[in-house]
Amino acid sequence: MSETDSAKAVLFGITAAQITYAVVVIILLYVFYFVALQLIDPHAWQTRRINARARRLGKRRQELKGRLMGQRRANARRERSALALRGMLERLRLNRSDEGKKAAELLQKAGLRSQDAQTFYLGARMASPFICGLIAYFLAPLLRHDLTPMMHAVAGMGGVVGGFYAPTVFVQNLIDKRKQVIEKELPHALDLFVICAEAGLSLDAAMSRVAHDLGPHSHELSDELGLAAIELGFLPDRREALNGLANRLDTASARGLVSTLIQTERYGTPLAQALRVLAAEFRNIRMMSAETKAARLPATLTVPMILFILPPLFVVLIGPAAIQVMASFHK
């Protein structure tokens, strides 16, 4: 075979010219099919795209429907459980007792205002001592086999006590986290209050506007300000609505803000000027808090330094000399 023939043969005896002809024929057939399809039915391509999109939308609709039905079934189960638990609490008269009122106030501070939240909280306080006591009673022998009957009973009583305080500790943890978020966002809310007051808005309108603007950043403070704006509109005594806001937020900054708003309502002092002074005071408080934390840092680092930094340093400095001394004694 000559060099020219070997150059033309590529694979399995097929030349490059034959591959080129085949590709051209396939392209021409595809163009002919597309042109013929357009001549027979000009909207066939669009119809195909619409049908494919309709199938995708139908599949997405079925997925959303299944998800919605799952949520509805979960909500129905939760409502049945809440209804049964509420009936039991009504028979025990816990919802209307002082304990129920305290639970409602505690849950409001945590941002849980629904009736189901109060029902589940009271139910958890009733059931958790028994559940935690049983768990501790049966789990204690597995952790330690040489328990005496007295220690076994003490473990069960410890579980009962821990279960009694567990729901309250959990809700109090939610309240503390919520207070931290509100304390962090309250100076920004005050700046928005000052802008709204200088623009001529009333207290109700300013509070509604601030609640709307704070929504994407702090829904906790936004919800409380929105609720306070609604209460300002229908409660006969505006001070009651403002005091309710202070009780729900339960922070020193919030109480200072509410006191300022009540004074402006009572004495007619300019709202923008009072809020500007209060905002500057809050900034100074935050700056002093940061300086206090920075001043406590050296004292806080003393114990970790003594425990974790100085012993390795002594080993590095004294270790070689100690090894040499021990080697000299052995000789």
C-alpha cells in the first residue's frame, strides 16, 4: 500500500472522505426534516416546547400538591393532639389558673403566642417529670452496675426534678436568645424611628413603618413593633399598649424606649428630639459594653494561659536541661 492510500484510510477501512460525506448527508436530512415539518405544521416546534413545559409544570404541581397534603396531614395530627391535650388541661383547670397565666406571659416573651404553644408547654411540664424519671431510673443501671437501691431511687428522683425544670429552661433559653437579637437591632430601629418622626409621621404610623422595614433583618423586633402598632390603634389607653410592648420585650433598652414614648405622649415633647437623645445613649451603652468586654479579656485569658500555655513552655525550656542532668546522674 502506498503512503497516499495509507493516509486516506483512517479506521476499519473507512476513509476521511466517506466520513465527511456521511456527516453532510445527516445534516442535509435533518435540515430537510425540519423544513418539511415547518411546512406541514408551522407551530409544531412551539407546540412541542409547550407540551414539554406543560409536563414539567404538571410534575411540579404534583410535587407541590403532595407537599401541601403532607403539611395538611401533619397540621391535622397536631391539631388533634392539641385538642386532646387541651381537653385534659381544661378538665384539670390549668389553662385558667395562675400557672396558665404565667405560662402565657413566659411564652409571649419567647415569641410563642398561639394557644397551641401554651397547651403543649403545660402538657410538657406535666409529662416530662414522669418521662425523664423513668428514663433516668432505667438508664442508671446500664451506666453503672454496682448501684445500690438507694442510689437507683436517687437517680430516678433526679430525673423527675430535671424533667420538671426542663421545659422552663428550654423556654428561658429561647427568651435569652431573643433578647440578644432585640438588643442588637434596637439601635437601628431607633434610627428609623428618628427618620420617621422627622418626616412628620405619628407614633402609630412610625411604628408600623419601622416594623415593615425591620422585617427582613429582625423578625422578632418587627413582630413586636407591628403588634404594638395594632394595639395603639384599638386600645383605649395608649400607655397600656406601650407597657405591653415593654413587658413582651423585657429588656432595659426596651423599657427606656417605652418610657420615652410615654413621656412624649403625656407631656407633648418633640418625639424626634427625644428619640435622637435616646439613640445616642444606646450607642454609648453599647460602646461601654464593648469596652468592658475588652477590659475583661486579659483576666479571662489568665487561667487558660496558666493551664495550657505555661506548662508546654516550661517543658520546652527546662526539658533538655533536665534530660542532661538525669543522664549525668546515670553515668
